Amino acid sequence: MQLQELWSPAGPPAAPSLWQSVREDIAYVRSRDLAARHRLEIVTTIQGVHAVILHRLAHRLWKCGLKYPARLIVNVDIHPGGRIRRRFFIDHGAGVVICEAVAIGDDVTLYHGVTLGGTSWAPGKRHPTLGDGVLVGAGAKILGPVTVGARARVGADSVAIADVPPA
């Protein structure tokens, strides 16, 4: 997938079903977190997984024009307008903020305390785009209309206000 597909008006290629997305997210968590031993354990005990599942549901409601109910069901600060592709993992969900115009590629991992936010109230693209395979360390802040390239790593407690090249 190309980074511009994440933000294009046409959007990315057709998304999988809600259940297919959840299955892929769970499999991705198992591949990334050695403490996650079973699917049931992942679904019932990992708060970041709860947040991602609820976001996926909220995003579908948002796209159907049900914006108010969509805002009620997300349990960490993931705006339902944010576009999150496949196999997404938030390891320890506390303090994560994902704003409305964020676009996140496939196979992305965020750790706790990450903020994907803006630097202004200007209309248009004002939030980050994360390419496929990006890892964002705990406490990192990625701010403004920046692009983090495919497979890039953003270090813990760092602040990115300019594009990060692909790895």
C-alpha cells in the first residue's frame, strides 16, 4: 500500500469485515507480545485490544453517519474518524491519543502514552500519517501533518514534528 492511499479522498482499498479485522488484530498481537498466549486471553485482558476493537466498530458507525453513538463507545482517546488499517496493536492503552485526521497503515504498533495529534486548528490534513509496519515507542508524540515512512521506528518519549523516512 502507498502512503498517499491512506489519505486520498477515495481512501484505501476495500476494508475487510469487522470480524476479519478483529481476527487479524488478535493474530498480530500474538506475533508481537510474548505474554499473549491465547486468543481468549488477548480479547479479555489486553486493554489496547479492547480499544482497537471498539474503534473499529465506532469507525463503521462514523462512516454510516452515526457520529454521536460512535463517540460514546471508544474507551481510549481514539477519534472514530481516524483511519486505521489492518493488524493494529496498542500495547498498554493508557494515555494513547489518536486524533480525527490520523491515517495508520497495516501492521502498526503503538506503546502507551503515544499521541498522534495536530499542531493547529487549520482545515485540511493536520494530523500524522503512519506507514505500514511502523512502531511508535512509549510516550512518543507525533504532531502535525507529518508522514512516518514504512517500517520506521519512533523512539520512546521523542517528539516528531517533521517527516520520518522509511526504514
